[in-house]
Amino acid sequence: MALTTDQLKKYWDTANILRKNLDAAEYKHIVLGLVFLKYVSDSFAERRDELSAAFSDPKSDRYKPDAKRLKAALDDRNYYKEVNVFWVPETSRWEVIQQNAKQADIASQIDNALYEIEKENPKLEGIVERRYADARLPASELGAVVDLIGSISFGNGRHEASDVLGQVYEYFLGMFASAEGKLGGQFYTTPSIVKTLVEVLQPTSGRIYDPCCGSGGMFVQSERFLEAHGGKLGDIAIYGQESNPTTRRLCAMNLAIRGIDFDLGKSDGDTFTQDQHADKRFDFILMNPPFGSNASYPKEQLINDVRWKKYGVPRERPANYAWMSHAVHHLAPKGRAGIVMPRGTLTSSQGGDDAIRKAFLDDDVIECIIDLPGQLFFNTQIPSSLWFFNKEKSKWKKKRDNQVLFIDARKLGTPISRTQIEFSDAEVARIADTFNSWCDGKYEDIDGFCKSVTREEIVKNGDSLSPGRYIGTEEVESENDEDFATRMQTLTAQLSEQLEESHGLEVSITRQLKGLGYEI
């Protein structure tokens, strides 16, 4: 069963009306927490009905002939755990919450319900956020949200229910990200970019890792790809890390709703200084790390870190090459990675970026670069690209040693709002099919779209990885868009502070910025 876009929009519109003056960043936890509570409760109820039917059937090998033995069996946590269903105490079940939706203390009841579920299920410890009473949403409005979530038809059976709830959860995540604007991008990567990464990497088995996993979109799309190609959840193992504790909870709930097992480390924490999976290597890595002038890592603290041993110590700010080096370090011997990066990383010569890029190329771990159009992301207007790494290119049917596939996708994308575009499924398929044909030997260069380039030619171009340079579509632009944008962000902030301190500087500062093409 699948909900239509109109149905999802109807639920969202109703939920958003109830939000009123509550901030979207706060309200999303109210709504998504209830979606999670509804799911675990419904799954528990269905499993209990299954067991009751089996234990009451004399022909079943689980038959319990008397009421006492039947109750003991129904209360055995192992019967629920064996099918990845969480145990839900009686006071935490959805029918109880629904019955009390109009009570003045409904917020406290929901907090207590989540607390009891967490107590019974150690895997959920620290994941279910209890903030209903603190949110101070009027009881009548919170009760209306409970009624809204309760009204959603989740289909028949746990698998169908998880699909529908997953759709609701993902749609609401996207809408909250849009409502939060730039801040929303910190926990949410737009689906068409995630699909592109997954369709190129094709994770069908092994360990999958995202070191800045946000709300878990990379994992969910990997699971969908797996199922679409005849695989099953047990074929992949999910590993992630997230520095924001609230976002980490969103991810855990997102995965739990779909019945996906996961390892997000022992706690939230900075990936560079508190690597939760330091001793592990992964078959697939997907990531969309933070962009911009605030994206840094403590270089001096980690100057001798093993992750920099092979390719060199990355500059501290922005931490783009640190993120890429972290990923390549964590790849298994035949592992592959897909990473969202600012376009500026393709040509940057600042702070040793060019030396590390050369080292990547000399080690032949870069297999594909995709240049992206603007307006694909909530959180940045900095032009972006996709980098794909491969520790063993020789495994492809068409040996691609010392070659890189360049794709210019800047003309793709369809508007979905005034400020944002997305790739259609057909466009994602076109990109993935181009890459797959490059791997299996059926590939041909396409003018204006893609070209396979040798290491020798890249050397002649100063180790630039700008697809347009090789495809013939390069535009006249700054040597390093991202570095320039970052410097201007910092400069503008500094000068604005000075404006507040001294009116006497205003004329001079305004003149300087205007000369650079910036108005304040």
C-alpha cells in the first residue's frame, strides 16, 4: 500500500495548521515522535494477535492449552524480539493514548509512554525524545495531532504499515526541512541526490556507513534499492554517526519504523574526534557532510591522525578534504564511496587541497565526478558535486584503471518550488545508466554530458576535476567557487560587526564590499 502525494500533503497541511506559533524545529519532534509511537504500538498489537492465534490453535506447535500458559507466552519478550518488534507496555499502547487525547495531561502521558517503551527496549535508550510536556503545546492542539496520526490508514500487516509510516515520516521530514529553510538541511538530504548516490553505488550486500548520517536518508534509500533488486534486509549492515543528539534520534526512529537494524555508535559525537567506528572498514560509504566556513575540524589536535597518513594532512577550514580522507580511510579493500562536496573542491589549490587531490588521483581511487545544478539543497546555495571513490577499479568488466568518468548534470533537474529543483527518476536513471555502461564496456562519450578521461589528460589540466573542462561545457567562473563564497561569508560577517561598533567605518566598508560586488 502506498499513500498518494495528495494524501501525504493533506496530512501535512492538517499537522501544519495545528503547529500555529510553535517553531518548526520543535514541532517536528512532536509529530514524528507520535508517528514512531503509533508504529511501535501497532506492530506490537499485530504481533500479539499473531501469537494469540498460534497459541490458541491446537494444530499449532505453539499451542498453549490453558489461559495461564497463554498469558505467560503472550508476555514473553522473546517472541516479539525474534521478529524485530519492540515490547510496548500496556499504558504506552496507542489505544490508551488515543482514548486520553482530550485529557489535560496528555503531554505528560505521552512522555511517560515513551519512557516506559525505552525502559523495556534497551536498543531505544537515549533515542526516543520526551519533550511533549516541555513543548507547552495546548492540550487540545496536541490531542488533535494525536487524532491526526491515529486517522492515518496504515494498511494491513506490519510490513505494509511500516511502508506507509515510512512514507509519512519521510514526507514530514522533507516538509519540516523546507519549513526550517537552511537549518533543515542539517538533518535532511534531498531524496533525488540520495537516489543518485545509491543508484551509482548499488549497495546490495555488506556494510554501509554514513559518518554524518542526519536523519538516515542514505540508509533508507539503500534499503529500498536492496529490496527493488531482490535482496533482503539481512544482506546489509547499517553503521552511522551523528554529532547532533536530536538528529541522531530522528535517524534511529526513521530506521526503527522500517524495521532496519542499525549501529549508530554508543553516542552522538564529532566524527573526527570521537570516531564511533574507528576500527571498522566498510563496503559502501554515502555521505553529505557539512558545507561552508563553519565546517572545520581540530587540525592541531589530530595532526598525526592515522586517517591523514596516506594522502596528507587536510586543511582545517573548510574540512572538505578531511571528510573525503576520513571516508577513503574507512573503505574496505574493495569498498566504494559516494560523497556530496562543494564544486570548489574540484579545483581548489588552497591549504594543500591540490596535493591531496593529486594523491587521490595517483592512488587511482577516484572513479567518477558529477557536476550538479544549483538549488538542489535546502542548506546551501554553494555549487555542489558528487565524488565517487573506488578502492579497486579493476573489478569492473571494462578495466578502468587510471581513468575517471566525468558527468555534467548541471542542465538536469525540474523545479519543485520557487527556490528548489530535483532530479526526476528518469534523470537519476540516466546518470546511473551512464556510469554502469562505463563499467561494463558499453560506454561512449556524449558531447556536453559525459567523458571518460585518462590520468595523463588530467595531469595536463593541472589535476582539475571540473567535468566541464573535459566535456567542453566549462563556464567562466571563479577558480574556486566554494573558497571564494566561504571567504566572502566570513568577510561580510566581520565587516558587519565592525559596522555596529563604528559608524565611521561604514562608508569605507560599504565601498570595499561594493567593489567586490556585494551590497549591505
